[in-house]
Amino acid sequence: LTHRPTSHELFKFDLNEFATWGKHLVFLDQLARIDLLKYKDWAQKTGRSERTAGNKMGRVNQFHRSVLKIDPGKGLTTVRDTKFVAKQVEVYSTADLEAFFSECSPDQSLLFTTLLQTGLRMKEAMYLYWSDIDLVKKVLHVRAKQEFSFTTKTWEERTITLPSRLAGLLEEAKKTSKHRLAFPTKSGLPNDKWLQSIKRIARRAGLNCGVCNTCVERNECEHWYTHKFRATFATTLNLWVY
């Protein structure tokens, strides 16, 4: 009850997976440091990244420490055991974005421009109300929405300054909107199909890499996804005129 539902599901999945992997362990106090390290190694060998494998090991360690009432920092593994080499962040190039937006509908163009120029996470934009946008002060407020069981990451609300041109586009869109949400479905509900839209738009624009697994299997490029707009915003922030 003290975690987000998605966090709880991650813990549940990893603990069940560990229990299946570690059938040789009967009691929790039998667990040793080497078991956790072997579990991390197994997770990597079954296709999980070093980061994911470390997180899995950390969750099992946290459960072990909590049940046996072990003080923080005195568990079987430490933060050092979960370290990984961070890969360079993927961002969209200017040329790719120009091609992508050329295939967007007006509604799609406004949505993805907002993601690109504000750094909003997908769910932050999904549950964004028009009342969260102050077009006079040109700011956008990221707020929790109890009606959707949505809480902000790190449990902190924040305010984002809007570029002048984007503020103008949002103001025009608000005049014709019939819904409370800024980027809803046609029926006014939260829209959770943006990833599918991104994949389709990228395919129409000829932006699929053609070599990744999802390109080969489903004609959907793994290099086009929602969070990449946030990464692009963070690395090109100086390009936007406020």
C-alpha cells in the first residue's frame, strides 16, 4: 500500500521469479550473498540488461532485509553490486523530427510538440487538464489526479515554462476542445495509445531502421518511443525560444 501499483507488480514478479529460480532455497535465512549474485548473473544471461538484472537482485535483497529486520546498508548486497554502465541516451535528430511531424495530424502534432518542448512524461501528458495550463503566465502545472489514481514521479508536483509558440498553439486548441483533458481520446477519456501512434507515424515517414528485432518482426521500429521525446527535450533545451 505504500508503493505505486506498477512498483508492487515489479516486486511481485521478481520475487516469484526468484522463488522459481532458487528452488534449492527452502527458508529465507538460508539466502546468501552468492545466491543473489548468481541470480543477477542468471537474469543477464536470459536476456535482461545489466541494469534490469541489478534492479531485480536489489528487490530480492530489499525483501530479505525487510523480513529479517536487517538495518539499511547491512543487507546481503549493496548499491555497488547493482552498478551498471549507462548507455548513451537516445535522442531524435532534427531531420527525423521534421520527417515525423510531416506525417502527423494536427492533433498529433500538438501532442508530440508538447512532449518535445516541455519534457512531460507520457502519463503526465495523458492526465493533463486544460486547467493545469496557465496561458496568461505561459506555464504548465504537473499535478496528481486522484480520479485516475495518478501520482507524479517522486511524489512532487512541478511547474514548467511554456515556449511562446507552443503556448499559442495550446490556446488555439483549447478554444475548440470539448473535453477536460488536453489530449484525450475522441470520447474524452485518457489516451494510452500514443506509442502505437508513434510507431505508425514513423513507419509512414520512412523512419524505421529496418534492422532492429521489432522492425523485422512487426515493421515497428524500437527506436521510436514516447520517452525519447523527453530525452530529446533534455538534451536540446537551449534550442527552444521562450
